[in-house]
Amino acid sequence: MAILHANLALLSVASVLATTSVQAQSMPPEGPVSVIFTATPIPAPKPMAIGGGREFAVMNQAMAASNEAGNPVLNNMGGRCQLSRLTDPSAKTAEIHGFCTYVDKDGDQLFEQCDWMPASPNNCNITGGTGKFAVVASGPATARPIQLTKLDEFLALYQTADEALAALGTQP
């Protein structure tokens, strides 16, 4: 079992996550989140050679997340990640790309997209959610990727945090 400590940056104000009145704490509009991830690999096929000494592998992981600050973002949530890994043993590099879905005890979900590139910091962003987790996409830079991946078919996008809170029945 691998324990990963990661500091995630929430999306900018354009991707504010909102909570419903069921949530005891308010969701911060933006800022760093300190989350402990516990990943358990689910056995997958062996890596596949793709030429030039490189290998491609599919990774499937069962996840648990707890937020050290105790706020609702990725706190006490279980999840699953589907990732692809491209390794180049001669260059001693690996890049990983994929998506994770986390669910809380109420069944509400958070969606995350991650990219790990050689010599770069981890880049994971929360891209949306359901139930108490809503997405504010005030411009095309935020809304377009969500629409292209068809996540907007599962979540409502709002222009402002006040609109999202009002739609979820929470007072701004």
C-alpha cells in the first residue's frame, strides 16, 4: 500500500466547489488542501512494450482520501483511479495521466484529473462533482474542458458561486 502526501490546489475562483446546507462546514472558494491518499493497486495486465525501449501500462487503484484540515474537500472519501503510465527505462522517466472519482458517505462525488510529468510537480485538479459538490465555471477556460469531456451532462455549471449556492439550497 502506498501512502501519498499531496498538496492539491483547488481550481481558481472560476471552479469554486459549493456545499449544501447538509454540510456543517462551508467550502473554501480556493486555496491549498492537504490530503493524505492511500492507494491500493488493483492487479492489471503487465506493461506492454511500445518500441524504443518504452512501455505502456494501465493502472487501476482503489483510493482513500482524508483531508488533514478536516474540511469537506476530499475528506473521508473513497475512490477509484484509472491511470495510464508511459515509462522510458533508459531515460529513467515515467509520465502518468488519468482520472479519479471519489465518493463520500452520502454518495456525492468529486471528479479529479491528474497528470504527472517527468521533472514537474504533480498536477491534479478537481474538475467537478455531484450533490453537495457543484462547479462554478465563469468563463470558457473553465467551462470548455468540462463540456468537451461531457462532464456537464452530469453536473450543473454555474456562472457564479452565489448561483451555485442558491441552486443547491444554501445561503451565500
